[in-house]
Amino acid sequence: MVMSNKSALGIIFPNIYDKLVPDLTSERLMASIPFGSRYRMIDFILSSMVNCGISNISILVRENYFSLLDHLGSGREWDLARKNGGLNIFPPFAQKSMSVYGGRIEAMAGILGFLKSQKEKYVVMSDANIAMNFDFRALIEAHIASGADITAAYKKEEIPEDTVTMREDSSKGTYYTFDMDGDRINGLHINSQKSGIQNFGMNIYVMERELLIDTINTAFISGGVYFERDILLPHLNDLKICGYEYTGYTSRILSLKGYFDENMKLLDDENLDALFSGHTIYTKIRDDNPTRYIGDAKASNVMVADGCVIEGEVENSILFRGVKIGKGAKVKNCILMQDTVVEDGVDIEYVITDKKVTITENKHLNGTDSFPVFIAKRQTV
């Protein structure tokens, strides 16, 4: 890890897009969704901040955050177990006259006292629904060089089909596209239906801490809830708001189908290298044995974490830690989360299992590429 970057404070919002994947977030939040055989979604943004020298990071949780607390612990795996700075997890902020926060403005209004007491000059903010290896140092340097008041990261790409859910029901989340005049953002569209390549916002921002405090305070008093709608959009003309184009690999989770597809893309070595090349992605350590392949076991094009025991056949699948595949079992095009047990003679295809699922002997389960079968946590089928 690089030396501490004392000029920047990190803030992560782990709950913002929970409603897009209700199957996976019934007992957890977006940030703690398992991804890529051994990681959680938050590992990517948290590791990216740490790798760029940001050592004072706050996570503003809202609900269903026990699994995140269990995963992060003291932050030791990310070198964030520190006396000064380190990892700070803020519980939901609510008053008698106000419900638990709905947007970033309400979330940060609850920690204004904390923000005022910090020493860093800049604040970087991010959600946790994108797996990527992001260079926050380059973002901060671009922000300083441009003289911007606020810099927003974006990626040039077509709007994913999964965003139709947000267009039909914005309570499940919103996405943003930007109109650009050079590096400056001069237009912001919420849940745009434009076709073709767009400047698709990544919900990653950097700005000076003092400006953030002032804008949050003003917006909150005026009834503001959402950072983009109630701060960026009204201030496009009087603040210099610039864009920072990110060209690296991203896995954006917007639906259960999207979750399945983005995991499966990692079975392509090119995508795997693009996501994990460069800085290390850290995660919670689980001491376990290497995966064992026993007897007539066969494995083809798979991503397998440690602690697995495979006696059957596995093809085009992702296995998390501690998965067990019984004799004669056939697993194809599946995502099996931690400690899933597939007993002897089982035949499954296009199935996603949550943690600690058991599929009993000789069962046959078949989903499709467009509609994978999901089995909830701790269920026995």
C-alpha cells in the first residue's frame, strides 16, 4: 500500500442501490454482496481508496448492515485499523422529526460535526455498486489541475438495459448522464432515455471539504435529499463542475440478471485481468485449505475460491469459499456462494445460490441465461 494521502477523506454510501437487487439484499446491503468468488462489492472501492493513499474512510450505513460489519471488522485487511483516521462506520442518523436518510445529503447532514472536525482538504465520495480498480489519486490530481469546485467521474458507454427498472420506478434508484463542454459539465440528466454512447455518471465525486460542508448544510436546510438533483443540478452555472473520464474496466450491478452476467464475464481472462491488474484488491481473510478435486472430478472454465471440495463436474461457473460438489453432480453456468452444498447426483444449470444453501441428492434445477434461478440464504432444496 502507498503512503497515507493526508489531503483526502473518503466517504462510501453502501445502501444506495439495494432495491435494485432485492433477492441479494434482503439480509445485506449492496456493499456486502459477494462478487468474483471471494470478494464483496465494497472491497473494490475500499481497496481503490486505500491503494491511492486515502487512510481516513467513513462508511454511512442505513440498514441491513450486520454482514458488512462482520466483513470489515476493524479494517485490518485494508490497513485501516488506526488510532487516527482509519475506518469509521456511522450507524443510521435519524431524529424524531426525520426518518433514516434517503439520499446522500441527508446521510452527510448527520455527520456534519465529524466533517468539521477533520483536517483533510478534499473529500472523495462513492457508492458501492461498481466493481473496479479505480485510481482516486488521478481523480484528485485532475480535480486540482482543472480548478473545479466539484469533479464527477463518468464513463463513456451505452446506458445498460437494466436501467429500465429505475426509469419505471425512481424509488429503486437513479442514474445520471452528463452533457459536456470540454471538461466542464453543463447538463445533467436523471434517468435519461437517450440512446447511443453517453457520459454515464459513476456516482464518484471529489470536492473540498469546506465546500461540501457549506453545500450540504444549505441544501439540507432547504429540504434537499439527493446530491445530484439538489446540489449538482442547481449549481451547474455558478459552480465549476467538471467531469473526469474513467476508461478502466467496470462491473456495475443494477439487477439480479446483471449480477449474474458481470460475474460470468470474469471467466474471460481478458476481463479478469482488466479488473484485477494494477493495484491489489483486499478482502477479509478466511484461513482455509486449498480446493480439493477428488476422484472423477472435472472442472472446465471455472473460478474457484479456497476451501472447496469438488467430486463432480463443474463447467462455466463461479464457486465461492467452502462450496462442496458431491459425486456425480453436474454444475454448469452457476454462481454458488460461500458454503453451498451440492449433494450427490444433483444437476443444476443457470442457478445462483446464496450462502449456506443445500441442494439435496438427485435434484434437477434449470434456469436460463435470461432468468437464472435464485435460492435464498440458508435454504434447503
